[in-house]
Amino acid sequence: MSSTISAYTPVTTSGQITFSGLGNGTDFDSLITKLVQVEQSRITTLQTWKQSWVDKQECFQELNSAMLALKTTLEGMDTEGEFLVKTTDSTNSSVMSVSTGSNALDGSHSVEVVRLATAKAMVTKTGYSSADTDINPSSTDADFKYAYQGTTYTVSVGANASLTDLASIINNDPNNAGVKASVVYDGSKYYLQMRGMDTGDAASLIIASNSALSGFGAANFSTITSNASAQLKLDGWPTASDAYITRETNTVSDLVSGLTLNLKSTGKVTITTATDTDAVREHIQTFVEQMNTVRTLLQDLTKYDSSSQQASILTGNYGLQIIDTQLKTAVAGKGVGFDYTEDAFSVLSQLGISTDAEEGSQTEGLLIIDGDRLNEVLASNASGAAELFAANYLGRTNSSDMALSSYISGTTKCGTYDVSYTTNASGKITGATINGHEAIWHSNSNLITGSHGYDEAGLVIKAIDVSAGTHTGSVSLKQGKTGELVDLLGQLTNSTDGPLHILDQNYDDITAMIDDKIAFEQRRINTYASNLRKRFAKVDSMLSTYSQMQSQLDSQISQLSSSSS
């Protein structure tokens, strides 16, 4: 009796059994693959879930970038000097050029430059054949003395020092208050030149007559230019022919409010200042466009289509709802420290800027500009509009009993503060509060200071009326819309505790949790696949045994049949 062995042999790879085909026709390898694929779908579901959170994080990053770009734009126009553009023309720029600030008043002025401010310059009368010629042939040091702006300076010149050495000694003297020494060459000889670096009547340079250094006394120097102050007349004033406005330098910033006059030569000019309303309008349009960029992105990320019942990726997200609400409130609300009655403009709607509330409009929910209203405002009060946009710590009180003395920028918060103080019969402060908080008061100076830990910290108010009794009023520090939004955007995009950062961190935790689930599922499926292969290996072995037994029985039956015949 013979037996038949199945041609199938299990194959193992890296400890796992694979089936390349069975004698009974059953493909266990394909069966195991299908069963594992069913389990693998759970990992696919987790990966899809994780990707949805990753996509949300990418949206946060996109929004954060857009808000940072808006913040950068607004930082470029958050002072009145940047927002309220003024231009000033000079009828003769060779006599005078003008730099213009935001506080310059529109109008014209006639300025006559009678004399420029000059500095004192002196040079030695005697020249030397070489800059390295020995000017102190003695064997001992010799002092060189000069006076500048009323102070006398002495330097020690060593034996065998040259003209170049003397210039270096003067320039490197740590006590030198503004005199420049140099060696000059006229084409045949070398000379020492002394020049005061300041202009004006007070910038006098005098060589001492008792200098021990031979050849360098007062009698040995000639004056090239004398020091003198600039002389001007503004709109014909002073009226006397021999009376002038004097300034120590040729840069005059305190003669016409908001203007810096750069004097270049003598002569008469007319300077005309005007507000560049086109530039102001462009700033406002940029403000609206950049705000709408962020608003549009927020709309796209959170919109819901009721007709198709389709939601955006971040519809209903509480973090974006907070951001959207805070930005809209800042834009629509009253300016920080502004007053509806005291200020020409206190809300943007007064300038013609509002939110489009028309349902179905292409600009629904976005800022729009009423061009006619804006043109009217800019034509009549451009400075008031600029103040609403870009005021920065602009102070005001509503009572003559008190005055704003000072504040600490960056510490004192802009806003309106209620002030109350009490004085006795001697005119001394006996108590004070700011916004209901106990304030620090100084009886000798009548100053009231906001306490640490409150928004008014660093705010200093001077009590004007010190008659016996209680005095009340309010003090305001105004901040324009651009500055308010810069501060808000800084908070919203803060990389430590800003809402977007917190959401991003929370989503990092969620994706890390999903990664853990995916890793767990992968380990479970690997174990499941390994167990399947072991189980089917046993089945394969059993089937192989049965196949052999069947072959043996078939052979025996065949032999019996042959014998009986």
C-alpha cells in the first residue's frame, strides 16, 4: 500500500506563516489578507479623523498669519504723524526746506532768513612743510589751551610731537566738549585748523594767549568764520528793522507749530502747509480693505449654507467666535477715551464707515465706506478723522479743577478716569481716588497719582482748585482705532496665551491622542494577523493529514477492487 503527500508546504517569513496554495484548493493567504483589511479600516477611520483636526490647525495658522499682517499694516498708521499726512511747500527751497508734522496747521507764512547760524573756525597763521614736522622741539611736555563755550581745556603736548599728533591729542581728549581739530593743506604748507561743532552766539572758540606750546597762542591763529546765531523774521515780526528772532542752529522746530525749518541761505520765502486728504483717504481705504481681508477669512471658515446644509470646517468654533466678536466690537465701538459730545468724531460710522448688514449682499458682514460722507469729513475736519484713527495718549480733562500732568506710556492704559479729591482749609489734599480706587496724593505738590495694579497706574493729575471741599471731574487719554486694534491683535495672536495658540495646543493634544489610538490599533491588528496565521497553519496541517488518509484509503480500495475481480 502506497501513500500520497500533499504538494503544499507552509512558508514562514520573519516568524509569520504565509500560504502560497493548498492541495485542497483553499487560499488561506487571501482569506487572512481580507480579514486583516476589514480590521485595518478602523485605522483608516482614525487617520481621517486626525486629518480633520490637522486641517483645522492649518486654518488657525492661516487666520493667525492674516491677523499678524493686519497688525503690521495698522502699526504703520497708529500715530497721527503717520495717519494725518501734511505737505508744506517752500517758494525757494535753496533758502529753506521744511519738514512737516501732523500737528502743523494749514496755512501760509512768510519767513525771512537774515543770517544763518554759523560755527567758529580758526587756523594757524604759520604753516609747516610737513604734517609730521616737530612742533615741540623741547625736551619737555608743553600745554596747549583753548576755551569753548566758556570752558577752558588744556592738553599736554609731548616733546617732539608733530602737527598730526597735536590734532589727535585734541580730538581724543575725553573732556573735549565739541571741538574738531584737523590738519589742512593749502598746496604748499600744512596748518592746524580748530572748528567748533556747534553754531550760535554761545558756541565761542578762543585760543588761550598763555599756551606754553610755542607758536600756538592766540596771536598765532586767524579766524575763518565767527560763531553766530541765525536771525529770522516771521510774517514781518519783529517789526523793528534791527530786531530779529534768533536761534542757535539752522534747524528751527519751535517757530511754526508742526514745522521744522531747515535754513540753507539768506533770503525770503513763503511756506504753505496743507492736509493731503488723498493720502488720508488712502490710509482709511487700506484700513477697511485689510480689516475685510480678516473678516472674509473668518466668514469662509465659519459659514453655514442652510440650503445645502453644508458647514465650513470651523463652523461653530468658539475660539473663532470670540475673535470675530472682539474685532467687530473694537471697530464699531466708541474710541478709547473719546466722548460723544466732547469730540468731533468718536465712532467710525460718523466718518461713513459701517458694516454692510444687507442680507445676500456681496459685501454682507464686511466694512463699507460711504464715499460722499467721507469726502465731506475730510474736506471739513480731516484732523478730527485722523485723531479717531490714530490718537495716541492724547489727554483731556472735563474740569478746570484739575489738569493732566503726566502718564507712563505702556503702563498707564488709555481710557476715561473719574477723579475725586478733597482739600482742607489750608489748601492741602487730604484724600483722592481715581475710578474709585484709592490714589496716591502729595499735599506739597498737589499731585495725584494712580495706584499700581490698576489701569490708571502711572497717571499723574495736578489739582488746580485747592479750595476747601471735594472736587470731581474726569481725565481722558485717547487712543485711536488703529492703536486699539494693534493691542487687540497682539493679544489674539499672542504665542503664549492667545486664543488661537490655546486652540492649536488643544488640537495638538487631540491629534497626539489619535496617534496613540492608531498605534494601539496597529499593534492589535498585527497580533490579530499573527494569530490568524497560526490558526490557519493548524487547519492546513490537519487538511494535509486528511488528504493523505484519503489518498491511502483510495489506494487500498483500488487494490481491493482489483483483487476481487
